[in-house]
Amino acid sequence: MTNSPANPISDAAAAAAFRRLIAHLQVRHDAQNIDLMGLAGFCRNCLADWVMEATQEAGEPMTRDEAREAVHGMPMATWKARYQSEASVEQIERMKTSVAKNQAAP
């Protein structure tokens, strides 16, 4: 797809920016998924789901585990054991409030 007034970002630029976001999240382990959900209503797992869906829509096979490994840079179980901390009640409440706003998102 080429850029247009409605979508001024070219596919090449979007792909490069997405790869940079993934690389950034792979080194910023301190940015917990629960906090990303609380702030923006999405996290690494959401990105992995979107990657899997887009890959499958393009006619290529990809499992949820493969997508999560691609986004996390390692198997999900390894990432969780190394980096994921237990969510606080406050984090869970922020996540619920934030995710509720996603109903208006495309």
C-alpha cells in the first residue's frame, strides 16, 4: 500500500518503525506488559496476536507461540520467568480502565 492523505505512512516506513518498536521492547524488559496495557491498552502479547493474524491473512502459517517468540525475542515462558513481575491490584485496575477504551479503536 502506498501512502495517502488518510494514511500518510508508507508500508516500508511502517514496517521499519514496527521492527524498531519490537527491538525496543525486546531490550526494555522493565516495561511490563501490565503497564503497557494500563497506559495504551496493548502489550507485547497484543502485538504478537496482530503479527499472527496479519501473517495468517497473508496466507502464511504462524502459531500464537511463534508470534509471541518473535515479539518477545524468546519463548514466552522464558520471558515470563525472567522478566514478568506479579501485577498489583492498581496495575490490574489501570489495565481494565485502559482496555475498556479500546472499544472505539479499529
